[in-house]
Amino acid sequence: MANIIDDATIEYVGILAKLELSDREKEAAKKDMGRMLDYIDQLNELDTSGVEPMSHVLPRRNVFREDIVTNGDGSADALANAPEQKDDMYVVPKTFE
Amino acid sequence: MSKKYETVIGLEIHVELATKTKIFCGCSTAFGGAPNSHTCPVCTGMPGSLPVLNKQVLEYAIAVGLATDCEITRDAKFDRKNYFYPDNPQNYQISQLYLPICRNGRVEIETENGKKFVGIHEIHMEEDAGKLIHDEWEDCSLVDYNRSGVPLIEIVSEPDMRSAEEVIAYLETLRRLIQYLGASDCKLQEGSMRADVNLSVRESGAEKFGRRTEMKNLNSFRAIMHAIENETERQIDLLEEGKEVVQETRRWDDNKGYSYAMRSKEDAQDYRYFPDPDLMPVHVTDEMLEEIRAKQPEFRTEKIERYKREFDIPEYDIGIITETKHMADLFEETTALCGQPKKVSNWLMGETLRLLKENNADPEDIRFSPKHLASLISLVDSKAITGPVAKDVFEKMFAEDIDPEAYVEENGLKTVNDEGALRAVVEKVLTENPQSVADYKGGKQKAIGFLVGQTMKAMKGKADPGLVNQMLKELLG
Amino acid sequence: MGILDYTAVELSEQIRTGKCTAIDAMEAVFERIGEKEEEYHCYITADRESALKKAAAVQRKIEAGELTGPLAGVPVAVKDNLCTKGVLTSCASRILSNFVPAYSATAVENLEKAGAVMVGKTNMDEFAMGSTTETSYYGVTRNPVNPEHVPGGSSGGSAAAVALGECFVALGSDTGGSVRQPASYCGVVGLKPTYGMVSRYGLVAYGSSLDQIGPLTKNVTDAAYLLEAIASYDEKDSTSEPSAERDFTSALTEDVKGMRIGIPKDYFGEGLDAEVKAAVLAGAEVLKKAGAMVEEFDLGMVEYAIPAYYTIATAEASSNLERFDGIKYGYRTEQFEGLHNMYKKTRSEGFGEEVKRRIMLGSFVLSSGYYDAYYLKALRTKALIKKAFDEAFEKYDLILGPVAPSTAPKLGESLSDPLKMYLGDIYTISVNLAGLPGISVPCGKDGNGLPVGLQLIGDCFEEKKLIRAAYTYEKASAKLKEATEIS
């Protein structure tokens, strides 16, 4: 494998993605990610110099809405699925000391 | 301190735009409202919801860019900034990194040391986050998404400022400009304008910048001044002790007067920006630019020049009146109605500023209409009411924008011009104050002032003081 | 002939003419569900009582003349990643295992307007990440032809439900082949529309630049009708195309005379199963006989589609799935210490293995220092893939090829080797990268009786050509089959 994924990388990506992998999952992730990156490295065979990265396949631009209020009170719908709520707000673990 | 240091400051300013709706959905941006009432699937990050750009946001952003001499990016895009935090329902913020709407601008500022330009690196559009409320009773925080998705522009300056005074001048200049555009009310206290300060120090004459910190949570000009002084000292102390400045984000605590690092090992600061596939690119056409350019208002510098030409009022007054567009508009509209610039200016410079200060309010909060101020001026001119009455009426007008004419009528405040009635009152005052009469007759000219005052009091202010004076002199012979 | 043997269009004709009712149809569907569901497990949610109630309401409207369209009264299954107001929308994930949306996807609303009646929500690979419907939190769906095999994925529940008669038509979503490949494995028709044809509003996003909702049906006619019902310009989806032609049923004509069809040589090389190859080429022959001009050509870029796709799709997915954090909806871990621990435990427990694998990869390719090398490189590759198709469509009206390299694998065979599973998407993935429409129509069976699908690919917004060719093929091959059976 050309791409060796170490523990630190898995740890770092875990922080970014907010995933905590078990030791078994970590080993599997290291292997899988390394293999996938090796595979993705095939793209380096391609000369893409001068090619614009294409985020949208369709050429549409300037899709706007007018500045008009269309929505009413959304609190009931917003909170209907909340795991925990208080005073019409979502409850989360304390965010600062 | 043996060495001399220079402070290098750049600002990142977030300005809430004055749109009716949020940047990507049709929810209201109005302040207040019950928690989470101004929300929909889009601004609460519901699965399957999609953003659609509010056109007014783009127009405001371009307008601010034009007013700050920016290049407008003809093909702009939105990017996602990925980070987990509960105030951000999608855990990514839609912002602009790679192709921001405006770049390479500048504004001219003026301090005691003269004029200089501060460069604008870029202006980009983005969405605001929701509000986190700390629950005092339980060990948790609460999230309200009413502000989530409110449109912001972030104005990133070049590191061109060297002192707190320059920072304040820059902020005031930008604020005035954006208020003139009507793009935002720019209130620091209310958070519609927020400044993060990037600051580093270096030895005077050094070419390289020092390592910088970013200061957040600055809610007033005073806090900004204070934080800049504090952080400058902190960094110089570190350098003097032979230590290094750590590049970090710090939070200012204005009550305690110091800042602390906002660090967390869970905070990788790797935002993984990439173009948002849910939003189509923005293409600014010549027509769009022309349309926005045509709508640009006359800014302060031009306005000052014009006022100097058109209105015979002191330069000092012009300076104050043009501080805000609201005040300048009020001045011009009232003047157009009554044709008396000096009198309008007097009302604005005098009573209006006094009452604003007393109420701790800004010129944007003025509620009375030009029509009513003009009508008050004409009531005084025609001697229908006296100066003191006019001041009382003005206070009422300032508070509730009453129609002065109707108010004067309803409350019987008109000056009494009936000479017979006035003569009777004056005669009564003379008989009741024999000592003053004697004093006057004995050569004490000043005693007449007291008698005028007594008459005015008896008339409840509704007499022409000149007429009273004249009548007193006549009767005192 | 039983009620379940009708196609959707035939059924609505029966209902319209009073030969049966929407309630009868729904009853029949639930009877079939009762027989088959335990073994095949097509649905995550299917509530007989509420479905019958809705069918009764639709029947009243039909009788009152308020609903006259060709889908009025037709029982439809909806993939569980499409938001349905008041009905569990789990994306086959534990993390959404209690999520009941307050709104419906635009495509679902469009179906309701057309008078179609929802049977329930179908099983799928978790968040549409997979090709076998084995990564579902709710267990696997089995292949309707042979329960030892997978139905394909990620819209495996929808495809199997159509094939088994557990609904008349179904909606799926296709990010890299997730409608076409299960259609092929289950022997039904699956159509992936041009990007922008059907609103994505209310479709829980996997790869936002690639996702499209598409129909799974018994035949091409139903596919055209279903697509016509769900396709619309939607102001709520910035990527929705306002000016596209959406009168698909007008293309249901047997006419491919002069149509130029290209067969990419690159699609028939190493890795393609011989029986699949034979069936697909026989299909091409049918179109040739019907008057199309068919020839081979070099498409190019084929081998680069999968690496580009897995970079782009996982990057977008890593961001799209950040919103599942245990705060606003869905699963939240029981015990945690502080905010970040809550995030990590909720997500680690809430997502399955394949989803975590893709989130990790996607987060990595976007992370500092790798964005240019991986993500931008993939977007540049995508531009080249699009260019290759553009060039092909200068010469051809349509491209013809297989849907998948093989027929449905056995259960459990694919997940052990993710990369191998990804390689199975080779013929479908580039269509999503280029935003093109593609259709899978049954073209025969392998030696084990497992269905083979033939894929037709059109240029952007050329669904009508696609439907015309697929319809012609379907009619011609049926006649051919009839003739062979008689002789």
C-alpha cells in the first residue's frame, strides 16, 4: 500500500468527523482508507492541467429568491423531533465554562 | 521597556444585513420573537432541506463593495465551512472562501495624525449562527435558531492599522458608509456589527509581522479600545520575557478587562471548505452592477461639500448633521418644507442631540417627521407659540411624533395676543410686586427681568416676552 | 389475471372505469405484503390501516371526478430517504430511527397531487451508501427472484417491492446507480433522470451534486408516467431546472428509426460477466433490427469514474451528514460527558460501518493539505468525464451498455471487500458525475435465472429519447419473445 494511514491520522479525522472508532474499527479504517486512497491515486495518471474543477454539471447561475417573508412560526415543527427541549429551545450539553 | 514596538492590527467585521428575510429561506429576520419561532426546515438544518439565495443579500454585499472601492467578483460561489457547534444547525456554515463577492478595496480614515487608507482584503457573504443561552439552573445550554441564517457580510481588512484610534476611525467610517447604504444599522451593542481584532506586535522598523492573535467578543468601541491596549501589552510582555506569542483565538471579557484563549483539543480548526453543491454560482452581470451603482446614495464626503454650497449653516453643524444619513435626510427634507436651514439645524444640533443623549439613543432612533418639525418652526416664526412652549412641544414630538399644530390647538398653548388681557395680567403683577417696581424705579434696570418672568409664569408661557417687556416699560413709565 | 398483475397505468384505467377501486388495489398489495414481507423485507414502514384510509379518500376523489390522472389510486412505495410528513423517515439508519419529518419531499407531494397512494417506506442501504441493501439498520432485503441473493442497492427495497407486487410503482434515489442497479438485479425498470429534472427538496442528501430521485416500475410506460408526475421545477431547490421538457409520456412511441446508438467498447472489457455481456449485446441487436444505427466507439475515462466518484460523493456526504448530531432530531446517546463526547458517541453509535467508512474518507479528502490533491483533482476528472460524454453525444443520440458487471451477488459476498463492491458501480457512476439520464430495462436472465439489465444513457434533458428507445426495445423484445415461444 502506497498510502499508509497511521493512528494519528485516524485520530485527527475522528476529531473532524466527530467519530470515535473502536480499536477494531480503527484498524479496519486504516486499511480501508489506505486502499481507497491508493485506488484514488489512479487519478494522478490523468493530466488535468488547465482543466477547471467542475462542481456543477449544469451551467445554471443566479438562482435567487425575492426578499419576502413566506414562513410563519416554525417552532413546533422545529422542536417536534428534539431529543431534549426546554422553554421551546433545544437542550445541549454546556457549551462553555 | 528597552525596545520600541509597533502594533499591527487587522479587523474582521461581521455586519448583519437589513433584509426582511434570512439569507437562504423565507423566515423573518425580525428581532425578538419566541424562541425558534422564526425557523423552518432550512434554517434548522432539517434533513432534505435546501438553501436558496436571497437576492437582496447579494445586492447589499455588492453595494458595500462598490462603496469601499472593491473589485466585484463576477463569478462568485458559496462554500461550506465545516465545524461542529450547536449554534450551527447543519454543523457547517455556508460562507465564501474561494471566490468571495468583493476583493481589494479600501477606505480612507482620518485621525489626529491625518488621513490614510485602510485596505479591504475581501468582503464575503455568509449565514449567522443561532443563539446559545446558558442555563443557570441546570448544567446545560439552550439553543434558539431565530438568528440562524440571518445574512451577514464579513469585511476583512488588510493589517493596515497601527493604533486603537485608527481602528475606531476605520470602524466609524465603515459604519457610516453602510448605514448610508441602508444595508445595516450597524449597532455594536445589539450585535448587528461585530468586530474581531487580529493583532500582532513587532519591533519598530521590523519588516516581518509578528505572530498574531484573534480577539473575539468585542461589543463596544470602548471594549475594542480596551482590548487592543490590553493585548498589545500582553504580547509585548511575552516578547520581553523572551517568550513566543501563540497564534490563537482569544475571548475578551469586558467586565474583568482581560482576555483568555479559547482552546480545545476537539477544535482542529480545519474547516474543510468546499463549494456548496446545493447553491448555484453567482454571476454578476454588467446590468446588475449598473443597477446597484445607480442606487448608491450620496456618501458623506460628497454630502458635506454640497451642504457647504447649498446651505448657509456652520461647517461644524454640517459635520454633525451628516454623521448619519437619517439625520441628514431629516435636515434636507425639513429644510425643503420650511426653507430655513439655519433654524432646522438649530433644532437638530440643540434639542434633538440633547434629547438623544438623555435617552441614550442614536440618530437612527429619531421618530419625528420632517413635516412636523417644519410645522413647529413655522408656529414659532408666526409667533403663534413662544420659544419655551415650542421646546415643550418639541419634547412631546420627539417622544411620540405628535402633530405640533393640532397639539398646540388641543392644549391651548397659543400665545395670547390679546393686549387687553395681557395688560390686565401685567397690572396685576405690578401691584403684587411693589418691591420690584420700587427697585426698577430706583434705577435697578434688572428688576424688570423678574417682572417679565412673573408675567410669563402667570400666562403659562403663552405670551410674547417682547410684548410683555414693552408693556411693562410703558406702565412703569 | 389478478389485480397485482396490472401495471400502474392499467390499474388506474381499471379504477377509472369502475372495474376495481383504489381500496381493492391497496388491499391486494397488503395481502401480498402479508405473504412475502417476512422473507423479503422490502419495507421499513408499511401501515395497512393508514394506507387504506388514504386509498379510500383518493377513491372518493376519483368518483367525484376530482382525480382523473393516470396514477390516481395507484399504490406507490417510497424510499426511506425521502421525507414524508408524519411518517418515519429513517434512511435505514439508527441515527434517524425516530425521525418523523414535519414536511414532505417535493417529489412525494407531487405524487400525492397525482392521486398515488403511499403504501409505505422502503428499505435501503443506510443513507443510500451501498449497492446491496445490506447496510440497513433494519436488516437486509432479499432478491425477489432468489432470496439467497441481494436485490441490489441502495434502492433495493423499492426494486424488490415492485418485482414482488408489494406495490405497483416505487420511488428510489440514484447517486451512483442506486435506482438502475437494483432495477437490473430485480428485473424491473429503473430510471435515473437528468440532474435538475426532479426536485431534491426533501431527499435526505448523500452526494448533493449527484443525487436524483427516480422511478422503479414494471415497465417503461409506468416509468414515463411516474417520472412525469414527480418531475417539476421547484423554487426550493436551487439546482432544479426551470426550462426542461417534462412531458415524458409523449415519448412512448415505437420508433428508433435513424436513432444513433453508441456502444462504448470500454464497457465490454475485462470484468464483465459473459452472460451479462451476451444479454446486453442481444438487446442492442433488437434495437438495430428496429431501425436504430448501432455502432461501437471509444468513450474513454471509464476507469477514472469510480475514484473520482468516491472522492466527490464521500466528501459531500461527510459534510451532509454532519447535521446528525443528537441535538435537533434523531438518536442521541444515553450517557456522555460534555458536548464533544456527546457528538462522538451519538454518531459512532448512530451510524453503521459503511457510513462511517465513507464519512472518514470524505473528511480526509477535504482536510487541510489534501483538498487540492484529492477533491479538486476529482472535480477536474469529473470535467473530463463530462467532456468525454459531450463528445460522444455529438455522434450519438444514446449510449448503450450493461448496468452492472454481473447479476445479483449472494448475500454477504460484497460487504467483506468494499473496494470490490465499489467496482460494481463502474457503468452507472459516470452517468451521475456527468448529470445524465439513464435507464435500466430488463434484457434477459443468466443461467441461474437472475435478471440482467440493459442501460441506455442520454444527453442532459434528453429523457424523451431515452424513453422512446427503451419503450421500443421493450415492445420489440416482447414480440421477439412471443415469437420464440410460439416457434
